[in-house]
Amino acid sequence: MAGKVLTITSGKGGVGKSTSSANISLGLALRGKKVVTIDLDIGLRNLDMILGLENRIVYDVVNIVEKVCKLNQAMIKDKRTDNLYLIAAAQTRDKSAVTAEQIVELTEELKKDFDYIILDSPAGIEGGFKNAMMPADEVIIITTPEISAVRDADRVIGILESNNKTEMSLIINRINPELVKKGDMMSKDDVLQVLNIPLIGVVPEDKNIVSYTNTGEPSILHSQSESGLAYKNIIQRIMGENVPFMEINEKKTGILTSIINFFKE
Amino acid sequence: MLFNWFRKNKKTSANMAKERLQIILAHERAENKAPFLDDLRQDIIKVIAKYVDIDPSSINVNLQKDSSIEVLEINIPIK
Ligand SMILES: Nc1ncnc2c1ncn2[C@@H]1O[C@H](COP(=O)(O)OP(=O)(O)OP(=O)(O)O)[C@@H](O)[C@H]1O
Ligand SMILES: [Mg+2]
């Protein structure tokens, strides 16, 4: 098997990297792909909880590179599918506990047995980000439609380009259709015109995500949720299927509310 | 429809966000491709100012990339 390393990164923090990593990893696994996902946010372990696997962790990625344990001892099997494994971040160490070369070596090893190796990058453009960037075959950049997130995404795109990581695509997360319609939030097309890299998905703002994270059951398990549907489409596109981008529409408002809104402005 | 037409004529905050980003990113992309440009600019000012009277703020240093060649363009208006 010749697996592919898919890095999920963003520049700005808190825009949805870990949420997307969890959904994409689990979604690909549920579609029959063999997936291992590595939390590279060392010191700020998160992916385990989003996936609901935090109770099973014994060893982590730092233990692997320091050869404290065997690789398979640190691979935590998912509860829902045999196709997904998680390698957790160390919680009591920092980003300098591993080097990019070590992560490259680790992912090369994993490529023999897995279709996808998904790397959840920490925020920023320093060492932790480089650890996630260097092994990447493909990079998914997450941004929200906010000015600072887009600016930071552009910076990351520039750094990826100068490291010859040109296989990039974009997820625009937390689009709020009502705000877009009012002109108070950049639309999907606005963001695309600024960043100019291929789009792989648009995920709406979904208030259910809080409770999905609370229970460790990512959106993809809730196939009727708005975010679940969006991630399902993203997974299809990653697998090379051609899916049209769904228009994210605001909830229907009656003519009366439209008139009221008009006068409010 | 009519409501939308009225709205289109107003400059929305989303439009402003997009325009501000396009301007700042054009600048930052150039800067990141050639981080030495600012230093180079300072050095050129120093050297030229020894010989001719110039206005430092009017000096323009620009790196342009065509598909095949890169051009370093330096504009120095002399007083
Ligand atoms: N589409 C969405 N709708 C609503 N909330 C969301 C959405 N995406 C992410 N969130 C929320 O935003 C917060 C940050 O998400 P997440 O932890 O995935 O970001 P991150 O980029 O991994 O952050 P960090 O940079 O700290 O690693 C979480 O509380 C998450 O539940
Ligand atoms: Mg995270």
C-alpha cells in the first residue's frame, strides 16, 4: 500500500482543524479506507476527545519517536470502525519534543499499512506547524470567513508554496448564511477570490457541534446535520468523486420578516 | 428583489473585508517572496543620498515575476 499524508492546518488557531481532522479521518474510515490520524498539537491534546477515545490512551507520538513503546502500542483503535487508528499528542511535553524528520520517518512507516495518514497541525507557523507540513503529500487549509483567519491562511499558503507543497485545498468553515446575505460576512466566493486555491468544502456554522464534541461523536456520525452533510461531501471529494458544492442557504424567512429586516438596516 | 437591489448599492462590511484583504495581502506576498527588499531599499537610500539630493519616501523598490524572468525594479526620482 502506498498511503498518502494529508495535513490539516490553518495559520490562525481555533478555526476548526481538529474538528475537521476528526470528521475527515472517521469519514474516510467509514467509507472503507484504512486511516491513521496523528494529533501533532503536542502539549494541547484535543483530537482524542473530539473522537471520544481519550480513555484508551496509554502511549503517544512522543513515546513512539523516543522508542519508549512500539508503534502499534501507541495506535488506538476507534470504537466505531476497525479502519481508524489514532496516535495521540503527548500532553506533558512541548512541540520541540519531536522533529520534522522524525515525523517524516514515522509517516513513511505508516504509509505501508494505511491509505491515509491524517496530521492535525497545531496553530501557528513555527516548529509544530513544520512538523505537520514536512511529511505532507497534500494539505488542507482551514479558514473561517474572517479577516484575520484569511490573512493567516494566506501566510501559510505562501510558506507551503516555498516548501514546494503545492497540493493544497481549502475548507471554509463556520459560514453563517444569514450574515453573508446581510453583507456582514464574506461569502465563499469572496474568500476564494482572495486566497485563490481550490476549494474542497464549505462547512456551515453548526450549533450542534458543541454537543457532538461533548459526546465524542463527530458530525459525520450525524448524517442529517448540516456540518455532517458538509463533511460527507468533503470526504467524497477527497476520494475523487465529483460532488457539486451545495449552496448553503439561510433558513427561509417570510416576506414580512424581510420587510422588517429591510427597515431595521 | 427590490430590497436586494438597494442593498447592492451599499458598501457592506463583507466588501470592505475583501478589499482590505486584497490590498494587504498583495503587499505581504511581495514582502514574503523577497524579505530583503526593505533592507535593500534602506541601503540604496544611504548610497544615493551621498551623491544626489533625493526624497527617501519617493524611492520605489519592486520585485516583479514574469513566467520566465524576475525583474528587480528600482525607481529613484531625483529632486
Ligand atoms: N462549523 C462549526 N460550527 C460551530 N462551531 C464550530 C465549527 N467548527 C469548529 N467549531 C468550534 O470551534 C472551536 C475550535 O475548533 P477546533 O478545536 O476544531 O479548532 P482548531 O483549529 O483545532 O483549534 P486549535 O488551533 O486550538 O488547535 C471548537 O469549540 C469547535 O467546536
Ligand atoms: Mg486543534
